[in-house]
Amino acid sequence: MTRIDVALPPGTAAGWAPIVGLGHLAARLFGGRVVEYPAAYPGKVRKLWGMRPRGRGREDAGLLALLYGPSDITKLRQSGAFRGDYRFVVGWIIDSFWEDRNVRGIEFQGIDHLFIIREEERAYYRRATGRPVTALNWGADVLGQGTDRADRPVDLLRLGRQPQDWDDDDRTAAAAAEFGLRFAGRPPYHADLAQNLRAIMASYGTAKFLTAHTNLVSAEPNTHPTKEYITARWTDALAAGCSIAGVQPGRDSTYRNLFWPGATLEFDRVDLRHNLAAIAEAVAAWTPEQARQNHRMALRRLDWRHGLRKIADAMSVEAPALDADLAEIARRAAT
């Protein structure tokens, strides 16, 4: 049976913990191991060296490289894993919205199939790379780390990037208290990424709502200035039964096509007190069924395993452990 190893860069920042978790999940379900590619971009000489053609391996194994952005292909090409004895190598670009970062098709030679996180860029990558391209979506380990917990003592949780109005947790907590809302700020940070992800998922599982806004209302150097998109905050929170309140990224394909009524509480503007009034009204109407529905729909639509099945199908790989998990997802989602 064909195994698939998974390539990740070492020393990943905390914000990428969900993708590191995806990598380890994929390796387990594909019967493979996690291997590393360099974290640093190569110099000119090393970059040219990395452009050598990849030989076709003879081993009945494949490599899935999780590329944080399209330019990470230059890092992958420096690794021994890329030139290993694999029958196929596929790439999965997570921040695929960076299509304006000069993707060069020649750098993707040796990639048998390219997967991206968003449908919006599929035509661009197919044209730029000449590779087969399949769009997947942001997901979560809903089966392994999600919850439909009914007891949720936190009305509103804050985590991650926020617009200025929402960025001061002490100010937000004081304002929330005026509306009778129980607010929780950022959970403690853990240096171990797996432990950090578990702590974040546990925090989501205690909350009715999470505040998260489209990147277009809180632009930062590492966010795209014109495209809006969801991130793991949306999918992980929903996996844990928590709805998302904020100015939503309505132009993102995952948001448009896979979210459901009740997944989000949409604001028409960023205004702390105005937004808190809307949240207070929503909390008053909240029931445990909302958490159960979020978790159930996340199992059906957002679990990473659905995307991993598409990767296995594209490469004609059998994955009995993955199939067993998908059967369990179907069973739980039907209840």
C-alpha cells in the first residue's frame, strides 16, 4: 500500500499550529512520517542548484508538501525530501491568495499535482504552473479536537488579530460587562505547538461566540491588502461549536459555499458598543443546540479529512485509516 509522507518547515510560528496539526494528522492517516524542508529561503546559488529536475522515484510512496505560501516552493526544492525516492510529490499551498508574489511555473516542475486552499486562485495557479490544480478549503480536525459541548460559561472569546476598536482586552471586558456579557481574552500561550493548539481548541469549546473580523478591516503587513479570507480561527471555532461574531469575509469561497446559518453573527461595521449590543441579543437567544449544530455541520463540511480524501483520490492512493475516520464522521454528523 502506498504511504504518503508529509513535509513541513521546522520552527514554525504559533499562528501556523493548525497547519502543523494538519501535517501530523495527514501523516498518521496516510501511514507516513513527517519530514522537514528548510525554513529559510535559499541564496541565488542554492536556488539554482534546487532547480535541477526531480527524478521519478521507484518507492511505492508519495510526498505531500504543505507550503505556507507559493514562494515556499523554493525552500522545498532544497530539501532531500523533494529529491527522495518518491513515486509522486504533491504540494498544498495554504496562503494561496498571494498570487501576486511572482509565481514561476518552472519552480513547480516535479510537482505532480498542486492543491491550494481557495477556489479563487485555481485558474491563476493552473495557468502559472502548468500543473493540475485542485482547490480545497480551510478546515479543522473536527473529529479529533472538536466538541459540541453544551456548557459554555464564556459568552464572548477574543483570539488573534482584531481591528483597533476590539484590540484592547481590558477595554472590551469592561464594555462587555456593561452588557451583561462574560468575556475572555487570549488564552495562555504554549511554546509546544501541539499543546498550544489543544489549549486554543479547549478555549473555543467554552465559548458561545468568538470575535473575528475580515482582514480588510485590520490590515497588517502579513495580511493581503485587497483579498479577504477566513483562517483557522473560523474553522477551528466552528469545529468546537463556537459561532463567530464580526465583520465577516463574505467574498471568501469557503465562507460563501460551506458555512451555514448560525455559523456567524455578521456586523455591518466595526463599532465596539454597537457590536456588543448585537452579541448580547444573540447570547440571550443562544441555546446548546447552536453549538451542536455548528459541530455537526463542521464535521460534514470542514473536517480536514474531506480534503485529504481528495488528495488520495487524485493520486490513486488507498487510505484505510482515513476511510475509517470518514465513516465515523458520517456516523456522528448524522446524529
